[in-house]
Amino acid sequence: MKTQAMITMLSSIPTPLLEWYRKNARTLPWRSNPQPYYVWISEIMLQQTRVEAVKPYFERFIQSLPDVQALAAVDEEVLLKLWEGLGYYSRARNLKKAAQVLLQEYGGVLPKEYEALVTLQGIGPYTAGAIASIAYGQAVPAIDGNVLRVVTRLLACDEDITKTPFRQEVFHSLQAILPDSPGDFNQSLMELGATVCLPNGMPLCGECPVAQYCQAYLHKNPLDYPTKPKKKARRIEKRTVFLCLYQGKIALCRRPEKGVLAGMWGYPDREETLSVEGMEELFETYGISGIKKSPGAKHIFSHVEWHMTGYLFHVTTPPKAWRWVDREELTQAAIPSAWRTYHEIALDLLRM
Ligand code: SF4
């Protein structure tokens, strides 16, 4: 679809959409005071995470790290603990790296310009557009999955939304129709996508302020849009998790610096399903005893699923490569939710 045709078709939506947004926008903690730091933190948290799940994390994060200076100086363990349960921990690490650059190069303030924002660690085109428009009123679109869904339905456009040239066309088209309040307009599109033009199940077209301009609604086929390539099936990884105890402490182990949960602390494990005999053989030299099987658990990441078996056991010689923590240290460690089942067992065990 040509950009000019898109612009013409979308040109009627800003007025009714803004009117609807101003009456119907959800009250969210980062909306009441859209200062750049708050918009940045909330947008990073909202990547891959639902609004309701983000709210308490956002409040806690802002209370602990109220500004760029505090974020740049935070200890990594504290940062990851604040992020614990949100997943995609590289987001938190990137926040800190970007905060350090902001301190060194921008006087501790997020820049206004989209082009500068997009160079910061962890800030892509969408987040840069959101910060520039919402916090600074800059005339730049912010295009996320919600916006692409709404736009492709409005246009009945079946182009692949994962392709960069199409995203650029959408960017230029939306830029051409941005009203005086670009931040509100961008949020109105996102809000429509999140609450009316829904991602799963039938959109609520009867409540949509722009239904009369929507080609998919007029053709009664909104679920045909957006078009994206089929996802590859997730890889299944079988793992055995070790709840290994030694003198009232339990073993933790750091994940490799690359790959799933890079650099995070978790329970030691092995990429295979081990039997009790396999465990005895593996830990023979460490004086293994009292082996008990723990419940199985499953964790789904975007590209891989962990299917886990767990064993609880004691050793008389602690493996040196692991970190040994008591209950208090374990409570303070940021343990990703992939290990939730085993983490709860470990906390109970150390209470005894
Ligand atoms: Fe989405 Fe329906 Fe509105 Fe079209 S009319 S934008 S399909 S909610």
C-alpha cells in the first residue's frame, strides 16, 4: 500500500480518537505525571508485560530509584531484585547502562530528540517515539504491536507487519496525520489497541470511535488482520534442577553471560533429565545423600520451553563453583520466575 493512500485513509481518525481517549483513558501511575524518566521506565517495563502486572513494579521501582542518577548508581543485585518476576532481565541491565550514558553525556536528562533517544541502550524506535511524544510533545509516532494491529485493520492492509519497509510506511503515514498533541494521539492508538481493538478474540467494534473509517469493520473481517508470519514451534529443553544443601545453606549458580536468563542467579541444573541413579553418579565425589525428587515444573520463554525435574539432596563436600547462601541471602537474591517452584521449596527448606 502506498504511503499517500494510507495518509488519506487515516486522516479522519485523529479527532474522534482523541476525543474518545480523553474520556476513556485508563488511569495509570505513569500517565498522571508523564515526566521523561517515568515514561521511559514504564515503557521498558511494558515491553512483553501486561499493564496490570507492571503497575506495582513501576511504583516500587520509582520509589527505590527515583531518577536517572539513582538508576545509574544502583547495585546490580538490587536492580535485578526490583525486576524479579518481570522477566527479560536484559531490560533492567540496559536501563542502568543507558542511565550511565545519560549522566555522562546528557547531564542526567533524557534527550528530547527521537534520533538521540534511539541510540541509547534498550531504546528502540517505539520507545524513542513514546518518550519523545508523551514526555516532550515531539511530533513523532510510536508504533508498537497494538498500533500496527489497529492500523492494519483500519486500512484492511494485509502486508506483513514484521517487515521494516511496511513499518516505515506506517511511521511516515502516522507522522503525516499527527495532531497538535502527538503524545495523546500515540497513546490513544495504543489504548484503542489494548482495550477495544483487542489482540486476542473479537475486537469490540461496537465501542470503537473510528469504526466508520475502518475497512476491516466494514468488510466484517477484522480478525484477518494483522498479517504476520507463523511463529516457529518452541524448542523443548529437558532440565534437571539441583536443590543442593550443605550445612544449612543452598547452592546457587550464575547463568552464562549469553542466552536465556543471561548472567542471572538461579539453581544449578543440567540440560537433561537425570534419574536418581544418574544423580548419585554425578555427585558421588561430593558425598551425596538423602535424595528426594521434587515436583516437575515447566517454564515458557519466547523461543524455548524448560521442562524441569528437580532433586533435593545434601552433600558433605560442597562444589566450589557454586555460591552457598542461607535463607536471608536467598530472600535477597533476584531469582527469575523460571525457578519459582524450586525457589519456594528452597525457602521452605531453609526455614526448617
Ligand atoms: Fe478495530 Fe473494530 Fe475499531 Fe476497526 S472498528 S479499528 S477492527 S475495533
